[in-house]
Amino acid sequence: MAQPAISNNPSFAITLKLMAVFLFMVMAAMIKVATQNVPSGEAVFFRSLFAIPVITFWIWQRGELREGLVPKNLMGHVWRGLFGTSAMALNFAGLGLLPLPEVTAIGYATPIFTVILAAVMLNERIRLVRISAVALGLIGVMIVMWPRLSVSDLTNAATIGALMVLGSSILRALVQVHVRQLVRTEHTAAIVFWFSVTATVLSLLTLPFGWVVPKISDLALLIGAGVIGGVAQILVTSSYRFGAASMLAPFDYASMLFAIVIGWVVFAELPTAAMLLGGCLVIAGGALIIWRERQLGLKGGRARARSVTDPKA
């Protein structure tokens, strides 16, 4: 089946990516409000369930129903769902305990942990640039988390929330490493669709641990979060049809601006100096990794070009 055409339209690609990042922040704010009354596992269920119709319609519109609904590696999707669902649940729980900008800043550690896990699990080589980026990012994470971890009572809600978000970042990094292997056999549509399905099913396992009948307002927020999350996933995936991943990756950090504005307007949350300093260091480490990946990609492209014209390359 023919794939949708890919065209080079950087401005449109950036617009789609920024819209997706903004919607993900709106979704996070809705979850933050809802999880004051609803357990995080229940929030994962609604977030995943109501994203399925949106994603299914998108796959159908692209003419990829067969690729999206027929997985080749079912257990690969199950593992991806297990890691991703756990990461989502921890992140949602952390949102209920921490300011939105702080959750966002700690979440930027995901690319840092991805580099570490890729080296351990995939035997990817880490040279000086990546080692420096990892060190810079980890220092930034510790600066953000230190006010939470330096308290004497480790049962403090904010401390638990910070550890949950950090755990979510590590699990999301594990997801990224796993997806690197999954894309070898699976279509993108299948990865997107089956994650929502497995997350919906796996979240039901938390049913015995205190699910509640949500109020109408919370129910509206949860359903809205699912729909908005599905739309945001489609926008971010579509953005890569019009621009290179290396060009679009830095725009993920616009989420900090959106988080600060939403946190201030909706929750009256103001970022602390430690959060801003640590967040900047984590962003710098992630940006350094993005730059290095771009350089390696350009070298790989030149090498492939030589291999076509030079039989000795």
C-alpha cells in the first residue's frame, strides 16, 4: 500500500510540532486537575481509551488500517505498552503532587537516560560529546530535584512526586530504546494504535486499587485529555512528514514556556530559581545530544551518497 507523500515544508512542520507540544501541555494540565480526585491509573484508562477513536480515524484516513491493526510483533507491542503505561501512570501521579513546570523540567531528562540505556542495552558507542551531554543533563536534574530530596522526611508528597516523575523519565527512555528495535518490523501506525490499546487494557489492572466514580467535571476533563492527547499524537507524527526530525526536536523544549504560562495562569504556580537553572542545564544537555545526532545523521547521509558513487566507500 502506498505511503502518504512526504514533502519539505519546514514552517508547516514547525507549526504542527508546536501545536502538538501545546496540546500535550493542555492535556497535562487537565490531568493535573482531574488527578486531585481520580487515581492516576484511572486517568491513564480514560487518556488511552478516548485517544483510540481519534487515532483509528487518522489511520483510516491515511489508508493504513491494515498496517495499523495487524501487528507483526505482538509481544513487542505488549512490552512497549507495559513500559509506556507505567511511565504514563507515574507521570500522572507526579502531576498531582508537583507544579506543572517542575514536572516538565524533570521530564526533559528522558533523552539523557535514553543515551545511557542505549549504551547498556544496544551497545551504542558513547563518545565525549554524548558523555558531556549526559553529565550536564544529570547535573540539571539533580538541581531541579534537590529541594525535594534534601528534606528530612522522604515520605513528603513533593519528594514522592519528584521521584515518580524521575521514574517516568527513565521508563520513557526505556520505551524509546524499545521502539528503536520495534520499528524494524512494525509500521508507525501499528505502534501508535496498539500502544493506546495496551495502555487501556493494562490500566484496568489498577481497578482494585481505589478507582472512583468521577464527578461530571472530572469526567469531562479525562475524556477531553484523551481526545486532545490523541490529536496531539497525530500532529506530532504528521509534523515529521514535512520536516526532518533533527530540525523539529528542539521545539520540544517550547513545552517549558507553555508549562510556565499554564502553571501561572491556571494553578498560580511560579517556577523557582533552582527549577529554572536545572531545567536550562537539562535542556542544554538534550540540545547537545540532538546536535550530535544531527551531525551523525549528516555524516551517515554523506557516507550513503559515497556508497552509490564510489564502490570502495
